[in-house]
Amino acid sequence: MKLALVYPPFADATQPYASLAVLAAFLRLRGNHQVELYDANLEFCLRLWTSRRLNLAMRRLERRLVKMEAESTLSPSAAHEYPSLMTAVLKAPHVALRIDEAVRDLRRWETFSNLNRLANAKRVLQDAAEVLGAESPLLHRRVPSFSAAEISRVTDRPSANPFGIFLDKFTIPQLCLAQPGAVGISITYTTQIVPAIALARLVRMRMPSTSIILGGHIPTVWYNDLPSHLELFDWCDYIVGYEGETALQTLLTAIETGAETQGLANVASRDGNGIRRGSVSTEDINALPTPDYSGLPLERYLAPEPVLLASTSRGCYWSKCTFCSVSPSMRSRFRMRDPDLLVRDLVSLRDRYSVHCFSLADDCVPPIMLQALAQKLAGAGLAWQCEVRFESAFTASLLRDLAAAGCKNLIFGLESYSQRVLDCMHKGVRSDVIEKTLKLCRDAGLAFNLQFFFGFPGETEAEAEETIEFVTGQLHGAATVSFGGFRLQRGSPIAREPAAFGITIQAAQDGLGTDLEYQPVPPHAPAAEKRLADSIVATTGNHNRPLGIDAHTLLYLYKSGVQTMANACYALPADSPRGQKEYNPRGRWKRKNSQTLHEFRNLENGHSAQLILYDYDADRAVELSQIAGWVVSELDEYASTDALVKRAAERAQLKMEDVEGPIESALCALHKADLLE
């Protein structure tokens, strides 16, 4: 049987995801089924990140604003939406102007030798997502926990959502041409749920004889609760949970031969008015082949060369963290791949695809594996990064050996620096080990990233402040941070025993996302996030630090080196702070090309208007007086103070001495705010 494996929108388009390559390798090795790979997410993103598409979004946003401002009163939902529309309209012209070059830059090696150039390109893509998300809420990076009824409504017709329009025009014709017997859709993130269901419904509509299979991380989260989600099987025929290699192979064979499909391990399907789920089964990780990325357009991802993913293990060797959503059925099933096989994987992928950079796609790589890699990858010419726990096994000697073996970045699950909070999380980590390990990383020439969140149930404001103080003290050298607010995930120990953590889960949550709503939510968390974000900006002098844990960080470290990152990451940009020239009342002035001037409705004062000047380079919005707004609007080209005064006097039919004072005051204020050239 021919299987089409599809990775749906909406996710990062920087690198290929491993799910398709892992399944393809297994099925191709067995030789029973033909597999073709389709990265619909990449194609979708490349059609979004264009000046034509951003200009279209800008026009639509402006029309929506005009319509909204014509209303006598705004509904609560419209009032909530209005600020995001304002921001998007201010940014849109600059993003549309820069997006094509940003996409090209991210495919150039020279970009990864210049941190500011990389930051600018990545920022444009982030702002493009913000503009497009304002145009269509379905494109927001964070998708709410949609109910089945909501998903049904937004995917009912291909034209009802942007995903359906794209998939029907581009992906479905490719699938129809391939004529697969089955289409498998891999769902990794909540942002992919709506487009995945939209694709499944299109396949059912356009290719009615084709079997539809959903799999991946999100369907695995659903697996235990599938009896409550019978409606999913209105959109697909089968759901594969947990590990999919053998399950998919067995299912395809059963479909092809007409054998019984119900009861297969890791496979769920409709059984009359109910759902039948097979038992949970795991793979022999050492029997799995090297991932096979053949068929994916590796040259089209937003990187000068693809960063590929490989796994050292299945499951988590710790498996005790109370916030983790790893299913109880998998917590005791940790398996580690033989290090020799893993090295074979990496070298084989290097040689086959001419790549040098790898992310190890484990939630947590065991120290014993790192010790083996430190010896076996020396001299292999690879650059790699991975996620780890803080462990006493990270000695100075091991960290030096890891650096010599090509490890560039260690991504630590810090979660919190408060010892009490760490103990409540069952992290098994002592705060003194944390600080010691980070010092040893610096000494060994390794970059590191700290991942953590604020608002764990029971965390106090003082404990959040303890984390902020510690992290702020680490903001030097080759160090990055990734943080946000706590999210209660389905299947986690906290979700299973909320009372033990002092929270109550809100009833009747039938959404298909991964997060649950609960009370009480610690009120200090958003403010803690903002305080730390402000501290980072103050330390770096750069609103758009581009480095973290993604593929671009590893490519930068591979191209420029850890020491270059250490020197550049927290250095103030060369043009900031700028020495400001003294105000010259008889000078010549011009507004910056990076600015947008727009009038908006003042929601706090009825129908009154507010004039906003937005500077894209500084990422700063300033409200202007009417006279200052007029001055700025006249400065598309250089003009002298005298010329502006004369022009204003003629327009207002006044004497020059009557307008000279206000014009000069406005120019002085604009100059002082660094808003003029």
C-alpha cells in the first residue's frame, strides 16, 4: 500500500521534523509499503512569508479598523481585539517591505556570522506571524483548547479558514496525483490541530476511498480520553497513539489485506457507537533504522543547511516531574539506544545529506549517553545540542570532552531556582548543583540555555523573585534563557491529583488541546515574566535577542563559535546607545524610513483620536500632538526648520511668527525623543 505522510501547518519552518523521517525509515526498511513525505507546513509558511501576502494582510487589517472605528460603541470582544489590530497595522508596512529579504537571509551562511543580521531576520518573521495572526486568529502561535464543535465549525468548508484554502489548492492536488491508499497526518503541536482536521476532512471529501490516520504527540495525549471524543472518528478512520512504527506497519497491512484492524496495539478506531483502543506497546529502540529524510525538500527550509533530529532514547530516564504530561503507561518504559547505533545514525545522516548540525530530540539525554558520545564523536566534525537535567555527573572533565566532541549547547530544564518549588516538582535537583554546573559549562566553552516557567501551583512571589535574581545573574557569556508561564497539561501528575497541589480543575473541559484551566492561578506570574523580560532588554540593549534553543542557535554556534556568541550575545549593539547631536534650531530634518504614522480611535475617551508614531527599528510607539504629527507628516524628505515654518504659515493663513514657536517646540521634542534624522 502507498502511504502519504503529511506534516500539517502551523509550526516552525526552520528544520524538518523527525516524525515523518522516523516512520518512513521503518516502513521503507520493512519493504511492505511505499511511503511519500509531504511537509505541508513548510509550503504553507513559504506562501505566508512573502511581501504580497503581508501587503494583502495589511489592507484587510486597515479595512477592519475602519469598520470598527465607525461603530458608535465597541463590543467587549472588539475592544479586546483593537489594540492587537493597532500594533499589526503599525508593523505591517515594515514587515511587508522586509519579509522577502529576511527569508533569503535565513538561508545564507553569512547571516550566521552576524548576530544583529540574524536578529533582524528572525524578528521580521516573528512580526509577520503577529500581523498575520491579527488578520486571522487561527494563525496565532498559541491556539486555545478548541472543542470538537468549534473545530467542526471552522473546518466545515475549505474556504472557512486559511488552512483549508491552502490545503485544498496545494496539498490535496499533490495527494490526488500520488493516489495513496492511506494518508497519515502527524500532529506535534496544538497549532496543528485545526489544520490537521481541515486536511483530514478534505481528504475525506476529495479522496473518499482513502484511509485517514492521525498520529503524533497530540493524538497520544488524546489516546486515553478517546471514548469522550467519538466525533474525532467523523474526520478520520484511525488514531495511532504512542510509538507508531510497528502500529502503522501492522495497520497498513490489515487495511490492505482486509484483515481486522480493531484491537491492534497503539491503534484506536470506531467500534459501533464506541471506540476500541489497542493496548500500549513499545518498540525495540535498537532495532529501529536511521531516520530517512528522503523526499523532503531539505534545501527549502529557512536555514543555510538543515539541522536534523535524532533520538538517543524513548521515554524519560527521570520520569518523576509532577508537571510533565508523559503518560503513566510510558513512565516506566525508558529505553536508551546503543551509543554505537546512535553514532552510526549521526554519521550516516551527515554523509547522506551533507549536514553537520544535529539536535538530539530527547526531553532529557541521560548522562551515560553523553559520556559515550563524548568519546565516540570526537573528530566527527559534527555540531550538536541536546536537552539535559542538572546532574552531579556533569564534571569538568565530561563537559570538556563534550565540547571537544562537537557539543555546542546544553539545554537545561531549570524550571525554578527555589529549592522548595523544585522539591514540589520532584525535580531531584539541588540549587547548589545548578550554579556549579553552569560555571563548569562556561569553563568548558559550552553554551547553555535555561528553560523555566513562573506560576507553578503554590509558588510565591518571593520564590519567583528568587528565580529572576538567579537568572539575571547568569546573563553573561554564551547563556540564553527560555521562559513563560506554567501550563497545566493533561495527563500530568498535577492534573491527575490537583488537590495535592492546592488547585481545582474547572469542570466540563472537552477541548482537544493539551492544557487545562484551573484555579487558583498565581497572580504574580505575568508580572514576573515581564520583570525578567525587561531585565534582559536592559542587559542586552537589544529587544530582539535571536538565540535560544532552535536550529538557528546551533547554526550560529557552528558557524561563529561559542566564544563569539559569548562576546556578542550581551554586548550592546554598536549603534545603541547613540551619541545624540545637539538640537540645532536651524537644522534640516527628515523622519526615519522605519517609521509609520497612523491615527487611531482612543478607546478610553470615546471618539477622540490619538496619533501614533511607530518606529520599527526601535520597536517603539509614541503618541504625538497634532502639531508634532503634522511636522512628521511633512518630513518624507529633508526640510529645514524655516521651510516648515513657512509651509505651516501658508497652510494656516497665519504669520510666520505665529507658528514659529509651536513648530520649533515640536521639532525639539521629536529630536530629543530620537525620532528624526
